[in-house]
Amino acid sequence: MARMKDAQCRLCRRAGQKLFLKGDRCLGSKCAIITKNYPPGQHGVSGSRKSSAYAMALKEKQKVKRMYGVLERQFRNYYEAADGKEGVTGTILLQYLEKRLDNTVYRLGFASSRRAARQLVNHGHFTVNGKKVDIPSFQVKKGDKIEISEFSKNDTYFKEILRNIIVKADVPLWLKQDSKKMTGEVTGEPLRENIDPSIQESLIVELYSK
């Protein structure tokens, strides 16, 4: 299976903002954006060239890909699917990304990062409507119930999650979380205001539409 192998902190530095790829580390004083807030590489500190419109759009696309842990072909597929639907292409693209099962697991507070959520889904720790789903890109829909599988509930990892992460999760309005039962439900569609406001999806649409 293809996967992103770049050092996570370097990806944040390249994007120029926190992408929350390493869970709690991103919230502490050791976060690379705090200690080394400049692009990686020998020219990172001194580089001050003005970026072209194309470079800015490309950087935005790369940022969003890395944020959600999606590779180029899959990201383009999401864009083409969004472009073929009626509505605002950029918003629909972000909705596809938000409704990935790994992102949903992360949003519900069942994992400290999207990367961790992807690994947990791959290892079969979650069910959707009572059936095991081990495909991170699986698209959830309204009415779906996400639950930690029975054989995983007593795992030390999930007990730790229950103590430290679930209760602190900032669950968006399109999801409903039951921390005691360790379950979640999709109650609607993710609206643009529920998604990271730093994303400039219009740049991505402009890049792909050329």
C-alpha cells in the first residue's frame, strides 16, 4: 500500500502551519512550528522570494493532501468527483476528505491524529453499522454509527484514549460522540464552517481547473 513517508514535523514546517500530524506533540512546546518556524532545507531561514500564484496554489494543495494523509492520485480523484457534482466544487472536495473514515475517527476523538486513526482503521479496530471496516478512505454518510470493535474495547490503548483524548475532543456539529459507550454517529453533512478555516480551497480548484 502506498503511503506518505516524509518526516511529519517537516511537513508542517513546509506548510508554514500546524497540520496536527503528531497528536499531543503538536500541542506542546516541542512542536516544530514553535521551535523551527521556517521551511526545511539549507535555504529555509533566509528564503524570502515572493511566491507566484501557481506556487501558492500548489503549496495549498500539498498542505491539504498532507493534512488528510492523501496521495496525489486519490486527491485528484476526490477533486474530479467534486467537480462532477452540483454545488461549490471546493466545499464538496473538503466534504469528501472530511467524510473519510480515518478522519471521522480522528474527529470523534478516538485517535490523537489522523495518521494514528488511519493505522487503527487499517488494523480493524472499528466497525460501521456493526460491520468491520478496515479501509481508511471509506466514505461515511448520515446515519452511520462508528464503534470501537468489541475485541478492542479492553485494549490498553483505548482505555488510555478514553481517559485522555475522547473527553477533550472538539467534535464538529455533523458528528455525535458518546464517550462512555465509545461510539459515534454521523448526524449530517460537514458544512464549510465545520472545516479548518485556514484551508483556501479556491486555490486548489484554480490549480486543477487550468
